[in-house]
Amino acid sequence: MAYNPNAIFVSPSSLSDFEKCPQLYYYRNVYRSPRGLKIQLINPALALGQAVHETLDVFLKYLPSQRSKDLLLEKFEFIWANFSGEKGGFFSENQETDYKNRAIEMLERFWQNEHFKNTQTEKLPDFLKVDLGEDIFLTGKLDWLEKEGDLYHLVDFKTGKEEREDSLQLSIYSVLVSHLFKTRNIKASYWYLDKDTDIVPFTLLDMDEVVSYLKNKGEIIKMVRQTKSYRCQSGGESCWACRDMVAIAQGKGKLVSVDYVSRKQETYILPPESFKVEEEKLPPPNDDLPF
């Protein structure tokens, strides 16, 4: 496919950013640093989630006959090194140890499930993309997809809070699966690795309604990008959703890593004093990955 300068890519994470605040969407999805890279904030919860997801992503590419608990933990140790210390937003060794132990517990819980360590996932393209028309493209990254007879089973691994019943994430992913495999025979589940030994079924929303929602939001985002209307939803300089990204863009963060190859991003931390706000005015913290 030829390069399309007008293409708008939407995903569960970018849509969530936009719903929270247009300015948050801008700094996470549009803005580029002087190096030409995206900017990203890291904190312990995000480091844990990203390390667990990256470990499982690498591990599940091995054939079931090649998998072992030693291999799983070996891959984790290698990946965790990329998040150790300030690179993961940790400000003390004890804090890092606590989060690392939580991550290991999740992986051990994963290993105890015979089905997932012995089943092969469906082969997927490296970059999932669905053309929704009018220069709007849906993208996303699936944690697990397997075929049970004629039924495709989509599973998302969770390392943080439980999803709400009206969550759109898996329903959006089902659109990707439907277009890729030319089927609507799809079911979906979550696996909360921090507490559950097995999956929790999730009822998918009507696919036609989800597609309509995606097209509508895509058109709105397209208009916002064309007019550069990224003003904070609060009407002020920043809000609870975008303030940390604004602080990083203003040079108040500390650069802890630069990735020119895969993620093409700069990763920053904010000192602890940056988070001294009125807690009662903030929603519960999100301990999961932003996608």
C-alpha cells in the first residue's frame, strides 16, 4: 500500500486518549520531540504491565514443545533489565523489587494454566490494520487468538484493573479479527493475571455498531487533526489526563531512555513531587498498559 499522508490510525489506546482529553491525544499520538520521536511517560505500574506483556509476546512465539518455565522466567529477566531503576520509573530498590515480584507472580500464574502453555496461537501479521474507509484505519495488538473449530477466541491479558462491562477494547479487536479471517464467529475473554488462574468471558458488542462508532470517532479525530484543535478538555492549560504529558513536553521530565528502532520514542519520568495533587479530584490510577 502506498504512503497515505491523510491516513488516520485509530486503536483502543488512541481512542481512549482522545476520549479523556484531546490534548492528551495530541502529546501521545501526534507530537514529536526535537529528535523526531514520540514521547512517553513511564511509571512502575506501566513498567510492570509492559514487561509482562513483552515477556508473554516473546514466549508465545515458541512452539509449545519448546516452552518451559525456565525459558519464561529467563525471557522476563532479560526484558525486565530494560525497565530496571529509573528506566521503569522506580525511585527505590524496594519499590522495584515489589513490582518485579508482582510481575513474576503473574507469569507463574500464567505457567500454571496448562491450556495456554500448550496451545499455539493463530499466526497474525506483525502490523494489524483494517481499512474503515475515508482514510481511517483501525490498528491494534492482540495478546492471544486461537481457533476452536470454526470459532475464533480472542483473549486479552490484563495486569491491572478490571475492565468495565461497556469496555470497547475487545469489541474493537473483534473487528480486526473479523476482517483478517473473514468471519464473525468470534468470542472474547480477559485474563486478569494478578488474581485469576483462568480467563473471564466477555460479551462482545454488536460489531456493526462498533464499526459505526469507529468511523464516527475517526472522522472527529480527522477533523481535529486537520484543524489542530487539541485544546485541553478542561478549558485550561492542562487537566488530570494530560498534565503529565504537558509537563514532559515543557521540559520538566527526566529522559531515561531513547528507542530509535522499534517504538521510536523517548521515555521520561517525572520526579515524585510532580504527582503531589489533590487525590480526591483524580480518578483511580490505571495500572495497565495504554492499549
